[in-house]
Amino acid sequence: MRAGASNRNMRYTYIALTVSLAASLTAVALPPQTAHQSAAAKKSATAKKTAAEPPAVVEDWPVWGGKNRDFIVNTSGLADSWPADGPKRVWSRPLGDGYSSVAEEGGVLYTAFRRHSHDVITALDAATGKTLWEYEYENPFTNDYSEAVGPGPYAMPQVVGDRVITASGTGKIHSLDKKTGKPKWSHDLYNEFHATQLKYGYSCHGLPYKDMLIYQAGGNGDGAIAFRQSDGAVIWKALQFTNSHSSPLLIDVDGQPQVVVVAAKTVFGINPDNGALLWTHEHVTNYGLAVSTPVWAPGNLLFVASAYGTGARTLHLSQSGGKTKVDQLWYDPHIQLHIGTAIQSDGYVYISRGYDGPVFMTAVELKTGKIMWQERGFAKAQLLWADGKLILADQDGTLALCRATPQKFEVLSKASVLQSIAWTPPTLVGTRLYLRDRKTIAAYDLRR
């Protein structure tokens, strides 16, 4: 194990920013009675607006998929439509290559990008997009589909306690101080362990659990690894499997915590306290390209989907006396989910179905696999659920506001807002949306 960053291969850069604001106010003299009436009218209008529109809920987005790792946002006050050119853009700035999503906590954004052969983790001011700090290190990598995909990074920096935890396309894990970007510890999954070397780039998001971070690595005896959050010490390592690009999910099966892992050939559950295998079910994905995070739904339903001819299935899990029973409710090879997020609501899951050819926005009944509807109109897309609406960002740079029910799919507004290929899931904090493609990052105001 290697705890502590290497000075030889890493370069730390801290950019201190000083922001000064100047404000000027020009007063216009009004007759006393007019001024009184104006102030009273303003106070009355403000009171009415406050009563009619309660403050929007603002919930941080520290880890992959948001607070509950499900891409469902607890917020309110979103507009029901946008102008033809899209919602108001608050700011936009250049950013290097990569697909890393944007984490947010306390008004600070965290993401990662490529600068030549280096990976760069950065913190940005959420209000302005200005850089607060950067941590940069040499990390050469060529994706096997580099002409279209690029070298990454692919995983989102996650905020866990006082740290930012990152994973590179070459399986390097870094723990940084979230206020300064100063490195605290690191691991190399490929060189220290027996991790599966993913030729399309490592993209797993570590799962915070108690004082641990649980990672999928793949390998012989260390396929899953739990590191201590504070110093990177290995708490446990276990299992043998071939890794995929998916991320682990913490679930509760009749009172028992379990971690679900979608690997290259199977989906299985492990004990998060020691890595012991609890159950397994076949789910073979060609090339090991299972990407999408599984979905856990009320009724102990687990939805797993991938592309490349594999398809989707729902498993029902139950446990008694520490023994987990797995029943497959249905399987359909035609319900294929590539890189997108899957949104669960009231027993249905909404996905952007397809990966090579026509793509359909689709609603699927979780218990039966019945396709409720399917609609064309968008390229491959990432989804968020917020304030009773779907926010859709497709790979062509289209941003859309939609309503989805088991009965129908309705597009409320859409606009082209990005240029370069956009595979990164959006991040929503309150009514502020953060988007990026392989060249830029931008913030949009979605409030009414």
C-alpha cells in the first residue's frame, strides 16, 4: 500500500483568489408621500411574492448521483418552461477535455479535466466559475476508442468529509484537502493491486460507508477494496471478478446493508463491513462495458441495465438470517442502457434507451419490464429528476425540460446549449444547473 502522494510524479498548484466588489447607488429624491407609497407598494409586492413562492430548497451535490446516489434532486421553484434559446446562462468558461461530473458543496464546485498528459482536479467558485485551486499530476492514458472518446478523466471528484476523492482513467485514487487541494494520500489500483486494467478508462466512483471508501477494482482476492477515509489504509479487500465501468450502490435488504456491484459478467451483493459475498446473479456485458449505476427501488427491487446486446433485468431481493434470496422478475435484451442515468419514480424507471442507432426516451414498469411508452427526439442522454420534472442533457448538447409519467412523455422546453460531445451528467443545486462538455463548463438559472 502507498499512503502519501509522490513528489516526483505529482505537482500541486494552489491559486489564491482575491475578489473585491464595489457597489454604487444613485438615490433619486421623491416627495415624502410618494416615497412612502412607493416603499409600501414594494413591501406589499414582496410579501405577496414571498407568500406565493416559498424559498427554493437547496441541497448540496457532494457525491456521484447526488445525496442518495439516485440522480433525484430535492428542490423546488423550477420554471415550467424556458425561452427559445434556453434558460438564463449565469456564467461559462473554458475547461479541458474529460467527462468528469461536477460535485458541489457550500458554494464550491469540484471537477476534473485534462491538460496535455496531466489530470487536473479543480475547485471553482460556484457563483462565478473562477478557479479556487488546482491539483495536477502526470497521467498519460490513451483510450482504445480515443478518436471519439478521449483520455478522460471520467469519474467525478466526490466530497467526503473534509476531503475530495478522485479516480483517474488509469485507476489512480487521490484524497485531497477540499479547501486547498493539498494531497493527503493516494493509491494506484493497477500497480498496487490486481485491478482489471480497463482499456476504455477506469470510471468507478468510490462508495462512502462509515469511515471507509469502497472501490471496485477487479482482481484476484482484491476485487473490492475498502480504504480508510482519513489515511487510505486498507481496511479490507476481497473477491475475485473482472471489473466494469459501473459504480457500487449501497442498499438495505430487509435491514441488512449491502453493496451492489455490477461487474463485467455478474451483478452481486457484498457485506460492506468485510467484503464477504452475499449473493450473485449473471449479467454478462460484452467487452465488460457495463457503465450505468444500478437502481434500488421500494419493494426490494433492483434494476440493472447495460448495452452491447445485454439488456435489462429487475431482481427482487429478500433476506433472512443473513441469507439473501434473489428472484429475477424479468429480463429483456432490448432494453439497453449505455452510459446514461436511470431515474426511478413510483415503480417505473425512465431511461434513454439505445446505444448504437436509434435512441428512445423510454418508461419501463419495474416489476414487469413492460414498456409504457417510447419517444424519439433526442440523442443519447443523461437525466435528472427534480421538482416533478425530468432535466435531460443529450450528447449533441441539447438541454431539455420534460414531464414523464407512466402514461406519457412531454417536452416542455428545449434548446441547444453545448457544442462538443456531452456525455457528462448535469448537476443541480437548488435552481442552479451546472453542465459541461469536453471544452466548456457553464451554470444556468432554472428558477421560475
